[in-house]
Amino acid sequence: MKAHHARLYGSEIFLNLMFYFSCDVLEDYKELMEVIEDYLKLKKRKGVKSAFIFLDEVTFVDEWWRAIKFLIDRGTLRRDTIIGSVSLTLGKHFETFGGGEVMVKL
């Protein structure tokens, strides 16, 4: 297990409804997807229906939007709110987050 995954099971989870992760330790969108999927598995085990996912410094991750889009399109992210760093590139990718019950605020 990578070091950043260890954070998923520590003090990063508050009340099972909020998840904070500092993305500045990630290299690419694949690692971001692993982190989010690990959290979603934990959320499911705890019986949490929806959560706030805070992705600090998400714009440091190369092609970060690909992980979010893939998880939304696959139906893995549902009824969750994702909040992350503001990016000048958001306008270029915002239209890719269509449909679903996921709110993405970056």
C-alpha cells in the first residue's frame, strides 16, 4: 500500500461524511483515482450514502479531471460533493462533468 493510501484510514476521515486529501503527493490521475476508490470502499463499508470529498491541490495532479470523469461516468461517484482547488483550466474541462448526482466544485 502506498503511503498516501494510509491517510485514508487515519484522521483524514471526519464523521464518515467528509474526506480530505492533499493531492500534492500524487503523480497522476491514476493515483488520484486509487485514492478516491479506496475512500469510496470505506464509505460503503460504513454505510455512508453521500459525502463531501475535499481534494486539496488537485490541480497539481496531471489530468486530474480524468479520474473524476471516469468515476462519474462509471457510476462509482454518486450523491457526493467534490470540492477542490481552483484552476484556470477548469473551464476547459467543466463541460465533461455532465449528468449524475455528483456536484463538482473546483
